[in-house]
Amino acid sequence: MVGKRLSPILEEIETVLLEHEVITNTPPKFTKEGFRAAVKIFSSAMLDSLWNLQESENLSLNDRIKMVESLGNKIRDLVKIYTNIDTKDLYNN
């Protein structure tokens, strides 16, 4: 499973970020590509947990689709509100 393979890498990234924040107290200054990757990773983690919730509640396919679309829109809105970045623009060259 890809989540299991990526988890140690994500934990290492988490550790590096925590150390950076504690030691330097400065922003990490992500590139556009790095920010895009971080948003994608967050979105994928949320969708993974959403899938588990949907399975446990035995939701219909229609309800699952609505929830996934809602989550995607809310993540896009969150990023736009707090960064003024439209996540769709992250995939334009």
C-alpha cells in the first residue's frame, strides 16, 4: 500500500519541519512545486481518512461522491482564503 510506503518519508518531513520551526523560527520558503506537493499530500491524507469514514458508515456511492467533492472544494477554499492561491493554478505552468 502506498500510504504505508510513504508514511516513513512523511514522518521524516514532519521531523525536519518541526526542527526547522523550533530552531530558526522562520518560514521554510517552499517553492511553488513544494507547496503544491504539500497540498496534494494533505488532500490525499484527508481523502484516505474520508474513505475509512465512508466505509465504516456504509455510505452510498452518491453520498461518497458528494463528500469527496465537498472536501476538495473546502480544501481549495481554505488555501485561497489563507494564501490567496487558487490550487487549480498550482498545476498551470
